[in-house]
Amino acid sequence: MSEPPGAAVSLAEAPPADTPTTPPKAQRVQPLRRPGRWIATAVVLVLVAQFLHGLATNPFYQWDRFRYWFLRPTVLDGLLVTLEVAALSAVFGLLGGVLLALGRQSGSPVLRAASWTYTWLFRSVPLIVVLIFLYNFSALYKTLSLGIPFGPAFVSFDESRLATDMTVAVVGLSLNEAAYAAEVVRGGILSVDQGQHEAAAALGLPKGYQFTRIVFPQALRSITPNYVNQLIGLIKSTSLVFYVSLLDLFGSVQTMGSTYPGDIVPLLLVATVWYLILTSAVSVVQFYVERYFARGATRTLPPTPLQKARAGLAEFRARLRREAAV
């Protein structure tokens, strides 16, 4: 007697008697052990702890005097001078760098040669030499005049009255900064895809419009991190204006150190901390500027420092839980 079709199918699909009805539990993948990473982390933490302990307990640093000098009016006045010199030099240096970069890209051989020579000269001469030369510029040219080249002058100026300490500092730093900014800007322009230039030219757009609306905004993604690096170097370079009799932050600290020789170390720490604050503020601004220009170029915007800290803390806790479960 034959079985009905449905029963035959049920017998064929029935599992063997010795086969478990439920699959075995999946084994969890064991994380790769990295003892070298943990050892290196422990060594770094120990060294950092020792450094901070020595920094806090060594009486040589005189932290009470540091607190006394940190917000003194003399130091704050020097800080304002540093900020003013750095801000003006950064603006003029960037503008000069853009002009020099355009000169390097120009079709005129004279403009290309002049821009290259300027960049070569000011990148070769130390900044302190430029500042001292400008400070003594009146010995070479007592008056400056405007008029017909090789002809009569219409207006004359007394160079010693124009060349104040602030002017010398800003001009010297700007001239030096423009040479480095020119290469930063030129590198950013060269990083823009050639197809963008060709597409803008095919639309018949004017050269100035092509640069300001198409090329330069895209070049800023490459220019920003490099120029901010130059800006941080500029903030530190302002310490050299002390040698042209301008009392910036470093100059104020040096003057107070000469008057109070027992406070030289805490005064230097005051200057160090203020420079750290300034450069850190610039770095924060750099991050958000880069994040702004990253729109449209990346699928997701880079996480903020707070988001990075939260993600790192969550990952660290998850790693500790995995290690404890092993």
C-alpha cells in the first residue's frame, strides 16, 4: 500500500534521529590581543604622570609668582600688542601671498620672474635680519617721495616719522609672511582639478570671476590647514619684534625679567602659557573652517572634538568589557 504524497514528503524532510533539532550556539570571535599597545600606553601614562608631578611639586617653577604675573597689566598690554601685530601681519601677508601666487601663474614672464625672486629672497633671509634692516632703513633713505620715475617728486615723507616701531614690525612680518603664503596659495590653486578651469573657461566667465567664485573656494580646502600652520608660526615669530623696540608679550616678559631677575622662570612660563592659549584658539578656528569647507566634498562632516571624545570613551568602555569577558 503506497503512502500518500504528503506523508512521503514529510519523511524525506524529517531530520535523522541523531541530528540535534537546534543548531549549536555560535562562538563569539575572540578579539586580537595586543600586549605591546597596552605596555606602550602604560609607559606613556607613567611618563606623563611623572612630568605633571614634577611640574606641580618642583619649587623652582614658583607657581605663586606665576599666578601673580599671569594677569598683570604689563603682560596683558604686551599680549594686546602681539595680537595686533599678528592680526595685521596675517591679513597683509595673505593678501601679498595671493598676489604673488597669481604672479607666479601669470602669462607675463616679468611678473613670474618678479614673484619668484621675491619668494626666493624672503624665504632665504632670516626674519630677524629683515626686521633689523627695516628698523635702520632711515639710515639708507631719509625721505620717501612720490612722483615721476627718475624725475621730480610731488610729495615727500620723512621716513623716520613713518617708520614707527609698530609699522616696522607689521611691515617686516608681512613681507616675510607673504613669501611663504604665496607658496601655500599656489599649491592650493594647483590642487584644483584642471577640469574646473576648463569648465569655467567654456562657460565664457571672466578670469576674475573664475578665480573668485570657482577656483579659489575649492583651493581653500587645501590652503586652510597649511596657512593656519603658517599663522601659528607667525604668532610665535612676533616674539622677534622685541628686537625692534616693540614691547609685545615676549618683550614685556623680558623687561620684567630684567627688573625682577628672581622671577625669570615664572615669567617665561607666563609667556609660554599665553602662546599656548593663542595657538590653541587658532587651531580650534582651523578645525571649524576646515569642517565648513568640507561640505559637499565628503559624505559626512568630520566629527567635532566633543563627538570624538564621546566616541573614544564609548569605544574604550566596550574594549574593557570585552577584555573582562575573556
